[in-house]
Amino acid sequence: MTPINEVAYDRHRLRQWLTRTARADGLPRRDLFALLAAAGMATALPTGTAYAADGPDPAAPAAAGPGIVKPLPPEWFTVRGTNAETNFPALRGTGYHTPVDRFFVRNHTSTPRLAEADWRLRLWGSGLRGSVDYARAIELDLAALRRLPAHTHTAAIECAGNGRSFYASQQGRPVPGTAWTLGGIGVARWRGARLADVLHRAGLRREAVDVLPRGLDDPYVSGGVDFGRVRRPLPVAKALDDVLLAYEMNGEPLGPDHGAPVRLVVPSWVGIASIKWVGDIEVATQPLYSPWNTEFYRLFGPDYPDGGSPPLTRQTLKSAFELPFGARLAPRVTHRLPGRSWSGAGGVRRVEVSTDGGANWRRARLRDEPRRDGWVRWSVDWRPAGPGSVELLARASDTAGRTQPDRAIFNTQGYLFDAVVRHPVTVG
């Protein structure tokens, strides 16, 4: 499969919109202008089209309870609105794959409880032969999906806002939304059918360009605006590459909080692409838009074009210690400092650690080979000489040639924080 040129693809989608061959599903009018401005293609638009009202960042925590099914012991999780962040120290000693009971939860509303016997996946749209509208959708139940060739893929899923809180705490630039530290990520062994196999069996047309999966959770409502169920388009090239319709996680059936009965797994891309509780997939011969790739999950700010960046795709580069923030360590004792690093662009090939706030760096010992779509575990030994407050730092470099910077480029919704995180500990 030829690698996707994501910027070129986005521009191609915008050109299709201008020629009236694209369709929006709940796209606010001002966001269409923003998309056009971002690509330098602003022009007069046809009138008479209905656009949904604007809405705030969907990562903002809800006032209601979390609506999460599985237990959330405080030593493992920090509850943030409708979400539960994994406390990174809870991963120490758990192995490469994140245990299901410690895997973070990102919900826009609340976890639905769906019966496997009632679940159906409906495929429809102009990009399929004979199923051009929802009324003529092709249906698969779980048994039919399981009869397709099964594939297993180890991959991380990470919220685009993971690390958001550090824009404020490290860079003095507060942003709205869920104040994740670094625990909005988990790595699991996913098993399911390849989306490519399902699309081909459903009659994929050569002219198809976009695939739009939609979840079965409750519609997302914010600021009095009903944005509908969570949905976000993928280019057909990505859908045919490595995307799974997963029904197992770490060798067990998916749990409700992680998308049961079936979810999408889109390796290396921001977590919003991996739609949970998937119920229908539209396949179109024109590019599709939704609020989740126009209003949300794009980069806005002084370092980006006035209309914002293209929709987010690949994740960025991060490192985390498996230690509590503010951990107390004894002086003149050798401590093993463990952690994990990951990248959406390729495997992590090197991790460096500083135990003096960045004045000096040394290589950490990697426990895993660089692996696409996953992370590496690492450790470094440290014997602090005396009492005091210390900032530990870890920075990773990946096979794409990137290294974590000292500062992340600011954006107003706090996505893709990639700077080295200053991790305070106390010796004494």
C-alpha cells in the first residue's frame, strides 16, 4: 500500500468540496470557510445549504457522572468528567500490553451496553455497489464478522489531547478540555477482521474515496447543540491499509468501555479515529466531513494558518515515567527509574534521561525493539547523592528522525503535546 500523503489528500478533499462533489454531515458554515482558508482556496459558496451550529471542544469534561462500567480504583485511574485516565505508575510491572482493567477510557457521553445478539454492522453509500443509501445497507452480524479471516495487531490507542495539562503547567498557556497528563494511552493486542476485507466483500467501488464509521453511543450534545453520534471519516487508502474491526482485546472479548461488541482500531492515528461501538459505515465517492474533522481535532493558534490545520491524523512523540508525580526517593540508594515512550510516526529507537533537570543526559536501556504502532519500555538507574527537589526528564527519538522538543507548539485546543515533560520528585 502506498503511504498516504495526508496534506495532499486534505487539499484534494477541499477541491472536491468546491466543485460540489463533497458532502458535509453537520459541518458549521464558519468551519467550511476555515477549511478553505487553511488551504488558500476561499471562494464564494453555494447558498441554501443547512449547517449545524457551532460547538465547543468535545474533550471538555461533562458535569454528570462518568458513565463508565468497569471499576475505577483511584490507585489506577484519575476520573476526568466522562473519562478515566490511567495513572502511569499503575503500569509498572504489567508487561508490554496494558491490562484491560487499567486501560484508559475516553467517552464523549457514556458507555452503552449493547447485546452481541442484537448487534449489526450496516455498510452503505455511493462507494458501494448496490447499497447506495442506508435503506439498502448490507448487514453483518457478529457471527458473520467472525467468519471472516481474523487478524491480530498490537497497537496503541491514544487520545489526541493526551498531555494537554502541560500546556498550562509547563508552558503557561492554559487550554480548555480534559486536563490529561500522560495516561490517555494504552497498548493492546487487538483481534478482528480487516476493514479492507469487509469493504471488498460489501462491493467497494474503485471510485470510493472516504469511509465514515459511526458509533452507537448516545449523541454528543454540548452548548445546546446536538452533534449526533461520534463519527469521523477515513480516506479509503488508510481503511484498506491496517484498520481492524476488532472484537477482542488482549485475548478476551471487548468490554463495554472499550467498544463492545465491535470497534475500529486505526493504528498510529489519533484515538478519535478508532470509533467505539461501531454500528454503521458509510462509503462515499465524495469526501465526507463531520464536526470531528472540522470543528474538533484540528490545530488552531498563532503558529497555524488562520483557518487551522488539516484534520489530525498521526499521533506524536511522548515519554512518561512509571512514577508518581512528586514521588519521594531515598538518597544514596540506587533506584531503577522505569518508563515508556511511543510515537505515531514509527518505532522509538532511543530514549535519553536527565536526572538533573536537563543539564546532562544519558541513554536509557530499552526493553523492547522499535515497533510500529506500539511503545518501548525502558529504565535507567539513578543514585541521588543527597536530599532536595529534582526534575526528571525523558526524551525519545523515533525511526522517522524526530526527537521530543523542549516546548510544544501551542494550539488552542491542547492537542498533540509532544514536549519533554518535567517530572518532579523529592529526594529525602
